[in-house]
Amino acid sequence: MQEVEALMRAQADDAHPDLRAALAHLLSSGGKRIRPTLGLLVGKMLGAPHRKLVTLAAAVELLHTATLVHDDLIDGALLRRGNPTLNARWTPAATVLTGDFIFARAAKLAAETDHLPLMNIFAETLAIIVNGELTQMFASKGFADRDNYYQRIYAKTASLLEMCARAAAMVSPADASTIESMRQYGYHLGMAFQIVDDVLDFTGEQAEVGKPVGSDLFQGLITLPTLYYIEKHPTDPDINCILDGTFNTEQGCIERLVRKVRSSDAVATSLEEAKEFVEKAIGYLSDMPDGVERQALEDLARYTINRRI
Amino acid sequence: MQEVEALMRAQADDAHPDLRAALAHLLSSGGKRIRPTLGLLVGKMLGAPHRKLVTLAAAVELLHTATLVHDDLIDGALLRRGNPTLNARWTPAATVLTGDFIFARAAKLAAETDHLPLMNIFAETLAIIVNGELTQMFASKGFADRDNYYQRIYAKTASLLEMCARAAAMVSPADASTIESMRQYGYHLGMAFQIVDDVLDFTGEQAEVGKPVGSDLFQGLITLPTLYYIEKHPTDPDINCILDGTFNTEQGCIERLVRKVRSSDAVATSLEEAKEFVEKAIGYLSDMPDGVERQALEDLARYTINRRI
């Protein structure tokens, strides 16, 4: 992991000093490094060449970082994980270009893995993530449909974790069925991860999560707990303000809805679903070589649902 | 070229309809298609596989398109080539993401050429372009230095044309010295191309160029004609307003400077320099296989300096 961090930081070595400082700031702003951890564990477990794995892990985390930079710009977010965003410190123009630069370096690292099919799914995954964000942006916000939700969280989170586990298997001496198992592991881990994120938006403490409780709903974003609440309480008048888009004008409606979702069993139902994804993810590990990495991948999956942030 | 156009358009086929419409709008907004033309001609001349060449040409033009989308956003430009920019029609958020999506598809196409070194220089070129834009943004605007100017136009324009010619040679059955000659051809063509662009900013008619005469200087951007003017007239008091950054406040200073540059021999000197780049570019064609493509590459180089827009 230290090698991954060093490789990421080195990507701006020959760039403008301000850009170098920006990348250092972004990389030191925390982040759980789930994606590189996942890639390193899968690759180590399957015997991937060390250098290739480090390069892949850095490429994936930089791709993720670049999407966050543009996301914060798009949302006008001034804080991420309690730290000022690039967006808060710089002009939008510099922020757009810094994101682009990090994309370019991520692509360069991906190319350095010397593995064309990997390069291909790397580019494909970026397209999925961006198309997902655009679709969400264009969609009428109050769209209450679980299928739509699963598509959204796949594009937003699971696609990159899926790619990460799959790519690490691809650069290993692994057969097609092992690669497919690791893709499935990454997919299920990613789905669980995002569902828990969406639950924590309701149940987490502001100080831990770093944003106000119910912030998704306040932005008109319907996630799994709200979907389950709506399914169980279709006649609650407060759900109309979120479905018909009047949530900004109708006084107190979202506040009430957040309280009701929090205290309903929708939270437990959502967590139950995340647990099912985690169990499925762990199931895909059953044919993998026994050892510390496999154990760590099991732990990683369980951590997904036990974390507080 | 029709196949290239079709392949570019097809890149949003499985994306959100609004995104598909945006890409169609961008691709139909004109553009001289210099980059794909260059790639196709070099590749055909050297016997590159047809399909690979079409894919490469589409990848390069999409990369170029993506950088334009973000540039227009950064500059707040509402028109490009007389057509409304995406930026003028959409929100900044949608514009950032559309640029990202086009980057992703460009990278995907580049990966489909099945050529890792190419993928590598593709990503490297994107980093050069973006780092160049950031450097220009951070630099104090009134920086009058020809070396700095050449670095800027390399990053802005010549790097991509260089990559285009080089990559087309790389996917051909060509030896290292042929690839290097084509890289040089693309580099010199690109330098000439941007110098002429910068001259046209002074000499072109607004209706043809699509922006007001002297628009670079009005933005505080010093290009080659101004640099030659400053070298010849170091004591002209009007050059201070551009060097010390007071060009926005000092009434009439830029208007006078534009008039003086236009009527000085700085324009002819700059064009002479562009011609030298063109002659050097043509020189690198001398060992290439004789035929219609080589002749077309000579014509392309000469067109660079004879064009009106």
C-alpha cells in the first residue's frame, strides 16, 4: 500500500507545482483506500506480479480520485471527509483540469500494466460511472423504483469495485472461472458498500459521516431506506413532496420524512439486504486459495456492513 | 472519414439519450477534422490495417472533442465556430460530465487498437495537454517569452498532431526511423498550425474566424505576432498594459496594440516562421513511399498556412 501511495503521488512529479500540491492535498485527505486494498488482496491471493498489481491499484484509486474531484465541482461541495475540497480552494476551471489530469495519469498507469483487455474494461468502467451520473442528473429526481436504484449504485460504486477485483485477477495466473468469481466478489462487495453508505446517511452521526443526517433526501435523492419506507407506507402524505419534486418548498416535509425513515424498519431491511450482498460476495471466495489474503477479503466484506463511516 | 464519423457517433449509442444528442451536436458543429485526416493519410501511406486506423482516428478526434468541451466550459465560451457550445446550452455540471464521457470513449477506442505503446502515448498526450492548460492558467498572463510560447503551443496543439502521426505509423508495418519521421512531421505541422491560428486571430475577419479580431490579446494572451512586435518595439508604452496585467483597466490600450501588431511586420515574420515549420514537416516526407497519400500530406501541410480559418 505504501508503494501504491508513492506511485500515486509521483504522477504529478513533472507537472506544474500547483498541480503537484493539489494532488498531494487530494491524496492526503484520507479515504479508506478500499479499491487498492481490494485489488492488492485479490492479486496477492492469485499470485499476480507485484509491480503490475501496485500499478493497477494506483490506477484505480486515481480514477476514483478524479471522479471525486469532478463530483465535488458538480455538487458545489466545499468539504469531503471534513477537508476542504479542491473546489473550495480553487477556481472551477482549475478543478476541471486537475480532474482531467488525474484521469490522464490513471489511464497512463493502466496502460503500464501492459494488459489490453484491462485497459479496455478500465475505459468502459469510466464510461459507466459518468453515464450513471449523467442519467441521475437528467432523471426527474423523485423516481422511486428499486431497479433504478440498483442501476444507479452499480454505476456509482459497484462498477469500479467489480473492475478492481476482476482486473487484479486478470493480471494474475488465473483461469476464466476464477476471474469471473472475483468479478462477482467485487460486484457484490460494491453493492453492499453503497447500500451501507446510503443507510449511514440516515443513521450516522453528522460528526462521523461528515455530512448532515438525511442529506441525500434533502437533495431529492431517493435511496434504499426511503424506497423500502415508501413501499411499506404508500399513503404517507409526506412522500409526495419527494415524489413530485416539491421537497424544496413544502416546509418540514423532508425533516419529517427523514425522522420517519430513521425510526422505521426500512433501515433494518436495507441493512439486511446489504448483508445478503456480503454473504454472496464471501460465497465467491470459497474456491479461492486458502490463506491470509482470502481471510482478509472475507474481513473486508464484513467490514463493509460493520463500519460507522 | 465517413467510417470515422460513424464510429464517433456510435460511442454514445448505449448512453442516455440527452448525452447521445449532445455528442451528435458536438460532432455536427463542424471542425476541420485535421487530426483524423492526418492519421488516416499517414496510416494508409504506410499500409496500416484499415480498421485499426479508423479506430485510432476516431479516438484522437474524440480526445480533441473532449478537451474542447472542457475548454469552452473553462473559458465560459458560448460559441465555437459560430455554433452554440454545450456550455451555452447545458449546465456546467452536465458539460463536465459530457467531456468526461467523451474522454472515456476515446480511451476505449484507443484500447481497441490493441496496441499498448499507443495507449501509453495517448494517455501521456492527454496529460501534456491538460498540464499545458493548467500552466497557462497559473502563469502570470503577460509573460513575453518565445520559448514559453513554443512550449504552450506544443502542449495545446502540436502534441496531439504529433501523437496522431506517430500513432498511425506505429500501427503500420513501419520501422523505428519511419515512425520518428512521422512524429516529426506531425510535430512541425502542429506548430505551424497553431502559429497560423494565432496570426489569424489578428488578421482574420471576424465572420470567418468566428471571434473578434485580437481576441487573444483582449484575454491577456500573448502569442507570436505580439512577441515579435514587442521584440521590435520594446519601448512602445502600450505594451506595458499587457505585460503588467493592467490591460483590463487601461482604456484603449489593447485596441491600439491590436492595430499596431496588425499593421507591423510581426504578422509577416510569424507567417514566415510557420512556413519554416511547414517546410520542415514536408522534409520528413522525403523518404516516405511515393503516392497519393504522401502528396496529400504535402498538401495538408501547405493548407495549414494558406487557410483563412
